[in-house]
Amino acid sequence: MSERQQPNNYVKYSGLGFQLIILSVGLVLAGIQLDKYFQTKSTFLIIAIFIAVFAVMYILIKKLK
């Protein structure tokens, strides 16, 4: 029975990893685009990175609890 459940856990956690990567990359790209649009140096990029870090931590805590 544990053999069947183990691949399910791999799928679950790999899906979580892809979700977190997509979220992080999406927020960073959005920050870069906002910096280009408003002609700022790195303001929105830094804000997007902080939001991504906190969002990833929140999702990890919520999913792994």
C-alpha cells in the first residue's frame, strides 16, 4: 500500500514545486514589466520579489500543514 501512495506524494510535491516556480517567475516578470512601464530602476522588481517570497512561504505552510 505504501508503494502506491509514494508516487502520489511525488506527484503532489512536484506539482507544488511547479506552482511555486510559476508564481515566482510570474511575479518577477511582472515587476520587470512595471519597471519598464514606469521607467523606474528596480522598485517594482524588488517589491515583486518580496511578494513572491512571502507568497511562496504562505503556500508552503498552508499545503504542508
